[in-house]
Amino acid sequence: MVLDGTLFTTTTPFLEFSIQFQSNNLIYDKGYNKRQQVIYSLILLLRQEGLGYRKISRKLNQWGIKTHRGKKWFNTSVSSVLKRKHERDVLFDEIRNRHLSRTKGDTGVFMGGTINFGYKNVDKRWEIDEDESKYVKKIFQMYLQGKSVKDIKVFLDSEGVKPRRSKTWNLHTILTMLKNRVYIGEFKWVDKESEEEFKIVLPQIISHSLFNRIQKKIGKNTKNKGNNLRKFNNLLGDLLVCSCGQNITGRTRSKNQQRFYGCRSRDVSFLGKEVKPCNNKRTMNMDNTDSLVVNRIKEVVGNSSILKEKFKKEVLEKKSIDSKQISKEKEKLEQTIKGIDKQLDTTIQSISVNEVNHMLKKIDEKRYKGISSVLEEELTNIEDRKKTLIQEIDDLDNQKEWVDWISRYGKDISKRFEKPTTELLEGIVDKIIVSPVIGETREGKETQRGLIFNVKFKLPIVKDSIEYKDKQKKSDGYSLKDGKKSTTTTELFVMNGRPTKKKMTKKRYNTNSFNGN
């Protein structure tokens, strides 16, 4: 082997070549040139033959090989080449694996740590644990059926089911599981160093339909958590939402037993949490609010075509048929989402390969950017399609709830609204958004004048109409036309300030006007 004209012998066969060493700082380049690779291979080979750093530096100096600065080699400069090459390789492999590990296969790559209950780590892959996944489904079903988190904990402990990091189950752990999107096949891993977010597609344990219903139930159950002022039941407390995003709850003042609704933004802010500024600063008289909102809902229900007596009868007659059709349609949508997840998986893998090729300088910058743009657009379209399908599943769930609601409250529905219950309203109303109406005082200052209620129904029954596919054969189905899901009430005026007591003034009366009495 000849290095800059100097001949040396070794027990290991070599090819004959010449090198001009440029730099021993190898970590900052994404790729090696031939000179860098040769000098590294030479040092590594001498190291493997048992030579120490000092002897290797002497050899290099004897052969007339200079460092990138044109100086002699020392033991520290030799060790630096090996060290920096190793650091560079580790860093490069880590970056490459971050991109490729997102989608190696349909199940996704496990990135380390403690894997979620219901899954197992098989060759660094997420796979469903058959035994644990049965209990995951049981947890979701129990909560949907009305069981509390405490009831679920007692069940799991009594069954001898062990959580990941403790001997018995924790209430917070169960609640976190119920909110975790891992169980519908969505996992986001964030790299601690780069803070880059990676999406990993997982095998699905829970359906989107069940997961969405659970989230609604959790939101409803936690709505009034920590609100000690709500000691009495009220009609709209579980439906009202302030325009600022905070919940509106019903309360009763202990002194005068006055009942009212109010935004919880002040209470939440007092607990130290960040809240958006709220302009809805006035409380609402509970009786006046209930009357205004219920009358508007009653009016919409009374004018709705799909709630007419004739149609209700048809709905009740084929309730079982509609329920089966809804279930089949939901199953189709769930299968379609699984197919979209595979498309999502493939697209992410293509993005990863493009990133690695760019890192390895296999493609130029222009081509890299062009491919990235196309793939990112495709990824966005697929994700939007998935969101649309999930919303369709949610609509079907609402439709099924509505069919059940009709079968329960459909008869004499107008009479039901004479003494409405929360359960009656929740069956047809999704939520009621309360927005302030701002006016001016005599001095020209802005002040809250009143409130407007935007009622969001679960189905489009506001000014709806029915169009049968075949009027002669109505069993073929129907479609809703021109229906909307929301309506607004008239303004509810609020009182500015506290009422003042009337001053009693002395007046003289003619006793003759009272016939002397």
C-alpha cells in the first residue's frame, strides 16, 4: 500500500492507492468523501491490529501523512477521528430511524418507554395484547353504560388485572385511558431533542364511534366538577356553554334562594387556570332563561316535519330496521377509516424515505422540495378525509340516539314540553351557546345589555322537510331537505345593577274619599 509515496507492509491485504487527507472532523458532514473514508479505515485497521493511539500517530507521521491543518499527528488527534466518526454515525442513524421508524409495517414502530395497557412490544412493534385488550374494551363499555371510574377500578382489581406500574388501579389512570387516542390507532411521538412530532399508525382496539361517545360522556360528567355552588338540580345546566368556551352552571344563593345561571370563567381563573376574556359578565335568572329557551325548542319541535305524528308512527314501526341500518353503515365507515389509515401509513413512509434520501444527498434540493410538497398535500387530504368520516360516524350515533329518543318520547311530544326534563332536552339538543349582547349606557359606555342563546340540535330539524324516494312506496326511504341544526332565541335582557329601594314619602289623603273608614 502506498501513501504519499511511502511504502509499508501489514499482515492484512490492501489495495494500492494514494490519499491526501483534508480533515479529521467528520461529524459535521452528512456524507463522507473517499479521502475521509480511507483515512478512517486506515486508522481503524491499525487499531484492530492492536496498535495504540501513540503508535498509530507515529506510523502516520512516518508515512508523511499530515492532518487537515498540515501538522503532525498526535495520539489525541487519532482518537478524535474515531470518536467523531462514531458520534457522527450514531447521530445519523438516530435521525434516519426517526423518519423510517414511523411506518415500518402497518403496526408502527415502538419508540421505547412503557407501552400502553392493551398492547405489547414484539420486536419493537406495537401489537395488540389479546388478554389485556379485552379489558380495555370492557373499561370503555362499562363507562358508556354509566359505571363510574371508581366502579371500573373495583372491577379491575377484583379480577386481578394488573396495571403497568403499580399493583392496583388508579382512578386517574383509568380516566386517562378513556381519553387516550392510542386505542383508536393514533399515536404521536415527540422527539425530546428536536421537538419534532411523529405520527405512528397503530392497530385499533376501540372503534371511533365508541371513543367519540365516551368523550362526550366524560365532558358531561366533568362539567360541574369542583362547582360547590351547584347544590340543586336545574334544567339547562348540562347544556349551556358560554361563548368564551367555559361552562355555564346553575346556582342557588343560600340567602334568598335565588336561582340563576352564570359563566364559570371567574371560578376557573380563581383556581389559577388560564381562561379567555369573557364579556358575559351578567348572571341569568334561571326561570326566565328556562322559559325562553324551552319555548324556542318547543316551537322548533312543533314545526319539524320529521316529528309530525304521521312520520313518528312510521319511525316507531321501523325502529329496529333503522337501528340495524345505522350499525351497518357505521361498520362500513370504520372499515373505510382502516383503509385510510393504511394510505396514511404509506404516505408517511414515502415522506420518511424522501427525507432520508435528501439527508444522504441522493436527490438534489429542487427535487426534494417538489416531492415534499406533493406528499405533504396528499397527507393533508387523507387526514381531512379521515376527519370527515369520523364526523359521519358521530352523525350516525346522533341519529341512533334520536331514533331511541323518538321511541321513548315521541308520543304526545307537545305535552312532554309542558313539563320538560333535562333528559328530554338532552335527547334532542347537543348544546346551547350563550353570547352577550353589548349596548351603551346614557354616558356612552359599553355595557352588557342582554344575552342570545344559540341552540344546537343533534339533527337538522330547524325548518326541515321530508322528501320520500318513492311516495307510493315510502319504505324505500327518505331524505331530509333544507334542515338546519341551530336556531337562536330572542334577546334575554338582564338587569344592570341592583334594584334600589323605593323611598316612602308621606302623602295626605282626604278621609271622605274612603267613606270615613
